[in-house]
Amino acid sequence: MPAPRDGQIARLKEDNSALRARVSARDAEIAELKEFRKRALSQLAVQHAELHRLRRQFADGTVRRLPTQPSAPFSSCS
């Protein structure tokens, strides 16, 4: 007959193994989220730079306005 202590040790080893798996999964998720954040910040930085470039061009007068179209550019096909 196994001693109660041996059973407790076996349960604790199983719990330890399950906890290690959870920590490993959590670490993988954290790594993915860090990579996502890095890409998102990079995209935001590029968009910010583009906005500043366009604002400078607009302020310098180097941007020309596109002609506006009439409200109904096409006639009906009836």
C-alpha cells in the first residue's frame, strides 16, 4: 500500500508540471503581444512622420488642391 506522502508527492509533481505549462503558454502570449505592440508603434511612428511631412508641404504651399467634381458627374443611362 503506497504511503499517503508518496501520493501527495505525485499530486504535487503533476500540479507543478501543469503550472509550468501554464507559465510557458503565458510567456509565449506575452512575447506575441510585445511583438504586436512593437509593430503597432512602428506603424504609428510612420503615420506621424507622414502627417508632419504633409502638413509642412501644405504650409509651404507645395500642395495643390484637386479640382472638385460636380455633384452628379455622370448622366443617367436611360
